Amino acid sequence: MNNCPLESERKIMLFLVAALLLMGILLGTAAHLPVPVTLVAAAVIAGWLLVFFLRERRHHDEVTSR
């Protein structure tokens, strides 16, 4: 039997490694920032995600109503 992972498994593993690396870098940066700065950045990101969600939902509703 061949123990080499399939190509799709390699892509998934590469994605997971990249995601963990990026998360480590971002969390490491947040650990060195003051708590108020981290909370403000988290609030800005949450607001941005909320606006994106609402715009996508509205766009999806417009497309399905046609």
C-alpha cells in the first residue's frame, strides 16, 4: 500500500498549516497590544463582518426574488 496522501489531502493540510500560522501571528500580535486597542480592533472587525453579512443577505434576497 502507498502511504502518500492524496493531492486533495495535501491541499487541506497546507491550508490548515497556513491558517494556524496566520492565527498564531495574529494572536501573537494581539497579545502584545494593550487590551483597549485589541477590543477596539475586534469591534471594528465585527462591525465590518456585520456590514458584509447584511449586504450579502440583501443581495441574495434581491437575486432570489426575481
